[in-house]
Amino acid sequence: MLAAFALEVKLFPDRTPSSTIAINKHAQFRPHRDNGAGNGQSVSLIVGLGEYIGGEVIIENEIHDIRNGVEFDGWSDRHWTAPFVGERYSLVWFTPMGVVLNDLWWWENRVE
């Protein structure tokens, strides 16, 4: 888990570290906006891993290759997964509203 959060910092060092990560295997989401308890969340960061073709994330009808990371507002922006073939994983980092850096217990134990 610490390595997954360290990857976010390595890929986007100027980004405020996230409190939460979703790890997806072969997930293909239909058009949606993120929801859940609370009043929203921070800007999401999604990165694609694996040997796959297709699998872009479509955000408000714009196609984005996620292999190098894409930031977007999952709470406000309608988004979904394009069809793909192969072994596709995605990592999605975000922080629910109300969580602050001091709440991130793992940050003190992060992998550099």
C-alpha cells in the first residue's frame, strides 16, 4: 500500500498526496460521475498499467490515454472507460472532502 501511494508522489511530485486509492483490474466503467458519502472529493489522478490496447478514459467526451496519468474532477466530470483488450489495471488516487494531510497516517511512513 505504501508503495502505491509513493508512486503517486513519484509520478506527480507537485500534487498534494491523496488519502485514498482505488485499484482496478479489467474494470470498464459506464458513463458516470463519482459519488458516495460526503460533499465531493479532490481532483482524481488515474494511471493505467499493463499490456492492453484501448482502455482510454473518456472525460466529458474527450479521450485521454491514462498510461502517463491524467488528472480530472471525477465528482463533477462525467467519465467512463473505452473498450480494451488485454491485461489492464488502473490506479485512481483521490481524497474525499474534509480529509487533510495530517489525517494521512501513512505519509509519515512513506517510501522515498
